[in-house]
Amino acid sequence: SKHYAMQLRLPVSGNGSLTSEGESWLRRRRLCQPACQPDRIEAYWASMVSLSGKLLGEWSREPRRGLHADMMRLTLDIVAKALMDVDVGAQSRVFG
């Protein structure tokens, strides 16, 4: 069972992998488990490094930015590339 504080987050975060329990959690975990195997994660590192470096370049040109928005965009870029082999690029701002 999740900590009771997680129940308080349900209205905000919904019933996703982080907050679900029991059979719902197990089903979700089994769906994402293959993508989280060590050999698969090792294959993602090149994309993670490349996309992070690209963002660092943006920071050096424009140092005053929204850190939260940049991190959310970087996360979306990495997940899209690693799990679906899709480069969302400038579209990540729209998706986010």
C-alpha cells in the first residue's frame, strides 16, 4: 500500500503508475518493465547526453530561463527519443 499522503495527491496527479496500487499498479509496472532493463537503459544514454548537451547550449546563450519548463521539455524529449525513437524537437513545447 502507498503512504496515505499519496491518496491526497490523487486529485492532482491522477491514478497513474506513481499512485496506483494492487492489480492496476502491477499491470502498469509489467507494461513498462521491458523498457527499464539495464541493457535498454544503457542504449538510451547517447540520446540523453546529446539532448542534455543541446539544452546546456541553449542555457549558455540565454542564461535566464524557466528551469521547470526546460526540465519538463528535456524529459519529454528524452522519453520520446528513448522509448519511441521520435525526435519531437521544437514540438516538445507544444506537447508540454
